[in-house]
Amino acid sequence: MKVTRRKFMQISGASAAGLAVSGLGFDLSPVRSHAQMLKTKHAKETTTICCYCAVGCGAIVQTDMKGDGRVINIEGDPDHVINRGSLCSKGAALFQLGENENRLLEPMYRAPKAKKWKQVSWDWALTQIAKRVKKTRDATFARKNDKGQVVNRTTGIVSVGSAALDNEECWIYQALMRALGLVYIEHQARI
Amino acid sequence: MPGKSFFIDTSLCMACRGCQVACKQWNGLPAEKTVNRGTYQNPADLSFKTYKLVRFEEVVVDGKLKWLFFPDQCRHCIDAPCEMAADDPRAIYQDRATGAVIYTGNTKKLDTEDVIDSCPYNIPRAAKDGSLAKCNMCIGRVKNGLSPACVKTCPTGAMNFGSRQEMLEMAKKRLGKVKKTHRKAKLLNPDDVRVIYLVTEDPDLYHKFAVASNSAFDISRAVALKRLIRPLTRLTASM
């Protein structure tokens, strides 16, 4: 007999029905009963906004109440008016922003023409950034354009970023950039 | 028919792959190394660490290009051939309340090839140690009143989950509506599985194993035999 899969399912359906009528069959309840404890059962819940695009979906971050307070799970916030619990593939991956073995925990520096990155202190890195921004900004700052109009701008620095900032953080960030005189300010969500 | 079911409406799927990622995240599955193969379908196939995969197909139907999306996963068959093939409830069993087909670590003691071959939808995947894995219906979530991670995250309403009755009604209602604009629309094996797909084109165009009746191969003799004598073994075990 050549049994196709389709046929097979029909046959097995019939025999299962017969078995149900007979009332026989051994009880597997100990194996089958699922007393699963949800990993998020004792988690603290904090709402947040997805950092990735301009839609602004709401998410719930579940963190460990005991122990180290790390993130256990992040999923869509059903009460949020924008997404009502749903998240796209990027939003669904929010968990990895914090819990990720590839995440850098210290600033890294690669000197011009150097082949390797080296770990540096936050103090050193922030001072260097401030120093170089100030230098470039002062060197390229234009008070007036070719027509003599007041512009107070620099075209020597461009800002692209940052994908991991939320709406409010982005506002503060762009305010700082504009205060420096930047006009080229972009964000991945718009590119 | 008690228990739970999914209704996956591919006519609403936009292939954002939110379900694929939410599944990985909830189940704590690692990423896979992917390469550019000229398609957004990545990774290329289901695996021991990928239970859910959105399949992308570009096909020309009646001179028109169609981009078909198929969020593939275990169908949680009402009468599961893999469970029959395994014939060991410590390795593969059906959860009574939901109807979810669950694999345990004991699957490594099974004849892996036999179980994989028994699946009409080509779903189970083996790890190096021989244990098998696939979608578990997020059984922990479902038992605690939540919907599976893939359903929870779906932004378009393509993924749905609920009581079997509710899902069948939703599927039939939706089919009636979609048929008005897509005359080839149909439900895939709605009476045999707990994951009911609605497709708008010939199912073979989406995926070779989208529908069971279209699979080109036969079940192994061993599985057929096991299936036939099963009521007997159950009887003896209960005595």
C-alpha cells in the first residue's frame, strides 16, 4: 500500500477517533501536565519607547526584582496607543540593546593610521572629544555667508545618529549640535 | 474540538519578521550567521535555534510579479505524525489543554531521521547531539494566559491565537472576505492542524511544504506500521 501523507493523516484521524470512543489508552498526565513558571512572573515592569524609528512604539521592560536587576524580557505595551502591544523585528530585538555579549562596556580608541583599537578611560575619551570638536568648530565657524547674511554655522562637522536614543534624548542631542552651529544633523530613522 | 489554534492570515503579512525575532527573544535562542543570498529571507531555513521563519518568494502570476510571504512554523498537528514516529511520550507529547506538540531533551534518544521524515511540513530540526527542536507554542506563556510571542508582536494582525473554535470562525470569515478580491484564496489543512494559514495564491508558490497534501513524498513504512499498531500498544500499556 502506498500511503501518502494526506491519506495517512486521514487514517490516523479515524483510529484516534476510535480510541477516544473506546475510552482506553494510558494516562500520560504526569508527563503532560505543564506547571511552567513564567520567567517574567516576579519581574518589575517599566514602560519605555522604542528607540529605533519615528513611529514611537511603546514597550514594557521586565527586569529582575531580585538579583542583579538585569533585563529578562522586553515586549510591546498592550496599553500603548501607537502599537497596542505589537513590535516589528527591530522593536522585538530591543532586549539585545542591554543584554548582549557583543556590547562594548568601555570606550575604545583607534589612533589615526593605527590598526588596533585600545581601551581608554571615559575621562580621557570625553576630554578628547570635547577638545577636537572645539578645535574643528572654531576653525570652520562662519559668522556670515557669501551674501553677507548672518548664519553662525559650521559645515566642518556632521552628526549622524544615534539609533539607540529615544525621542527626548534626540531632542537634547540636536539642541547641543545646533548650539555648536551644526547644520548637517541626520538620524538613521530618516535615512 | 477543544484546545488552542493559530490563524495566520498571509494576506495581511508584510514580512517585517517581528514574529521571527520575538520568537528568538522569548525562547532565548542565539542568532545565526547569515549571508546575502539576494533575498530578505534570513536565515535560509529553520534550524535547531530558529523555530520561526518568514519565507519570501518572488513569483510571476498571470504576468504580474507577486512577492509572497509565509511565516513558517510548526503546525501543531491535531494528530501529530512526529509524535507517532517517536512513540515515546517522554520525548514528544501533546499537551492536553492546548493541543501543543512539545519536544523534550529526550528527543536525542529517538531516531532523528525518522521523526524529521514523518513531518508533512518539514519542521523539526536536529542539533549536533541529535536532539530535536521546533516551535513549542510558547507553552509557558499560553499556560499563564498570554499569547505566544509571535502573535503578541504582530503589528498587522496576520498572526492570531485563541480557542480553536474562535480561530476557525475567524479564518472562515476572513476567507469569505479575501475571496472577493483573490479568487485562489484558501485555508491550508484547517481540519488537520492547529496553525491555519490563509493564502491568496497556490500554496506551492509560497513554500514546498506549505500544505501537507501537496508534499511529493510518502511516509516511511516504519511510521505507518507504528501508527497502525498504536491502539494495541496503548491497550497493553494500560493493562
